[in-house]
Amino acid sequence: MHPSRLALCLLATLLAGTAGAADPPKRKSGLWEVRTQMSGMPSQGPMQMCIDQASDNLMHDRKDGSKLADCPVMQVQPGAGKVTVHSVCHHNGTTATTDAVITGDFDKSYRNDMLTRFSPPQNGMKEMKMVQEARWLSPCKEGQRPGDIILPGVGKMNMGDMMNDPQIREMMKRQQQGR
């Protein structure tokens, strides 16, 4: 899997589970630049995300009640300028235990330090460290719509379209039934 897509999937899974535990901080609407560095992988350059409150909540408020992963443990502790997260999720026969500390004001910038341990190892990987640094750039550019994500070397995709695509929904349904 492309490293930027892996980072996006891990972050989406982490954010998906936080909805029931506590209200995660809301990012300011507009265009965000997110730089991701994962241990053992080259930097892919910054991705850009055009968000509004509806697209930022997309992973939290699935209308059909489905989740991206089975996470029996999801502990979220918000604090002043900081959120700590501890989760245990099961996906495709692997247990992923994640500890993350997200700091910042979420209007201008934030940083996510995350460590995920896989048991058994996933694709030979026992653990993954990821650091994300994000900053608000401006209102979304002309022609962009909320949910648009631009990945270096991959191009543009829209999270809302992806989550509502019948093929993606069917794939997620089959994965959940296969557990």
C-alpha cells in the first residue's frame, strides 16, 4: 500500500473510533497541509485536505453506523491543547494497539505523534511510528470541495465520495462479515 494511503487509513481508523468516546477537537474549515513521516518509509511530501465541519466529521458520523475497524478499546482523553488516545482494533486477523498524543490549537496547527503495534505483525511490520504535522493554509481553493484530499504522486480523491461509493461500501461490508 502506498505510504500516504496507509497514513490516511490509519488516521481515519483512529479518528473513526473517537466519536463515541469523546468529542475530538474540530479543525478550522479550509485548506490544511499535512506532512506525514512514518518510521522506515521515505517522506512522500505534504498532502492537502479541504475540510469543513461536515467532511471533518465524516468518519465520526457514519449514517449507516458502520466503522472502519472493530475497536473494542477506544480511550480518548481531551485536555487543554492536547488529546491522548489509546485504542485496540482488530482488522484482517491483526490486532493494532495505538497510542497517540495530538497537540495544537486545531485552528492554525496540530501535531500527531502515534505509535501502533501489530500482533501478529502486519505485512512483516511489528510496529509503526508516525508523526503528522498539520497547518491551516487558507480557505479551500476555487474548484475544491470539502472532503478533497490531494496526495503527492497519487492525485485528488474525495473522502465523501469514497465513503458513499457502493463498491467501497460493499468491500467494507464483506470485510466486516469475514471476521
